[in-house]
Amino acid sequence: MAEWRFLRLPGLARGEQSAPIVPERSVAGRTLVTLIAIMSFLSAMTLGGVVLVQKSALGWSADVGREVTIQLRPVDGAVMDSSLRTAVALAEATPGVASARALSLEETQDLLTPWLGAGVDLSALDVPRLVVVQLADPREADIDKLTSDLKAVEGASLDTHAAWRQQLNGMAGTIVASGLLVLMLIMVATVLAIVFATRGTMASNRSIVDVLHFIGASNSFIAGEFQGRFLTIGFRGGMLGGFAAIVFFIVVGFAVGAVMPQAAGQQLGVLFGRFALGLDGLLGLIAVVPVIAAVTAITSRITVRRFLQTTS
């Protein structure tokens, strides 16, 4: 079959090099490379966003899980400073607790500034006070014991932030699922584009295919020729798109850390963390290239075989 890999086309003089069955460089080929590069870029961008959100969600859950808060409401007849000291002592005596600290009036005022405005004198208001408890190991901390001990302190209640963790995990899960759905749609669009490109190439090279059939070439051999050509196109487009996505994340990560205002960078950091993909995320983006190339080759082979079966 090796002699069929190149076919002398009409118009070639004797001694000139034979042309490949599937032209290596054509307007359609360059267009398909560009299209696959765009799809690869979008796929890598979506995958990178999913990785960033997933990492950020894990960081949220870990940070929130390592901290609980004791709230002390003002109660008639109770001295707030004494209640704070008692709550701190009970928390520090609880197994699994690393430290406990009561927030000062100034820190409490900073927490309430977004709602009450700046310059509010809290000394004239009955404002609840907070004790921040850091856990050495959330799995070993005896939260039930701390909850029971705090019943001895009037107006004290314990907040484990479980509701916040559930909401954060739910939001992150929704974003990740949406990203994966978008990634699937991009892959479907890529497959459809390859199908149409393959059928167009087959139609434009129909005379060559007929000659190959006439000299005894099998459908499998012809499909393999197209598969090899489209594998090259897919790999080239995937390389371009994947490299562009990696550069994008590097540039945006640098911009978030050094160029954007601090407030804007913090807002992006809430959703995407430090905007660093890490080694696993980088390997995921690199894996997009062979996946796109394989999808291109397999889709083209299946399309060619079906096309030949319906036209033979």
C-alpha cells in the first residue's frame, strides 16, 4: 500500500515530485487549524477556570472549617468583659482548639463599618462581641463539649459556619458543573466543525478518491490517509490554542498581582484564589493538545469511512 501514499496528479511533468493524496497546505487546512486553535484555547480557558474555582473552593472550605466563632450578646446584669474572658478560657480548655481571642471594640467596629458607616461610637450601643476560635484540627476538636460549656455563659452562642461552608461548596459545585458543561459543548462544536471540514475535503478530492478505488485502494487505507492529515492539523491547532491559554493565565496572574488595584485583585482572589493553576492545572492545559489532536483524527476517520460507504 505504500506506493499509493503519493499519487501523480494531472499536469505534473515527468520527473516532478508526486503530490500527497490529501494536500498538506491549503486555504481549508489553514482555516481548520485556526478553528481548532480557537476551540483549543476556549477548552483550555474553561478547564483552567474550573481548576481555579475548584482550588479556591477547597481553600474556602478549609479556612472556614478551621475557625469557629463565639458570639456574646449583651445581657442585663452580666459584665461583658468578664463574659469574654470566661468564653476565651472555656474555648482554650477545649480539646482540638489552638487559640481563642476576643475581638476588641475597634475590631468589632471595623467589621460593622460596611453596614453602620465609619466613625460610629459603639460604646453607646449594645453590640454583640465575638471570640474567634482557631482549631488545630477540625476533625479532633470537641465542638459538642465547647457548646455545652458555653451554656454557663449568659448570652453566649457558638457558630461553626457550617451554613456558610455549605453555601460556598454549593456555589463552587455549580460553577464547576457549568464549566464542565461548557467544555462538553465546545468539544461537540469542535467535532461538528471537523466533520464538515472532512466532508468538504472529501468532496474536493473526490476524483483522487475515485482513482484510488479504481487501482484497488481500500476504504481503510483512504481513511488512514485523511486521519493522518487531520491528526497533524489537530495537533498544530491544539498547540497554538494551548500555548495561548497558558500565556493568558500567566499574564492575567501577573496582572492580578502587580497591575490591578488592590481592591479589584482581592475581589478576583475571592473567586479564583491567587489565580495560580499549579502543576496539576498546567498539566491539564497541556493535556488539551493531545486530546484535541486525537478527537480530530478519530472524527475525521469515522467521517471518511461513512462518506465512502455511502458513496461507494
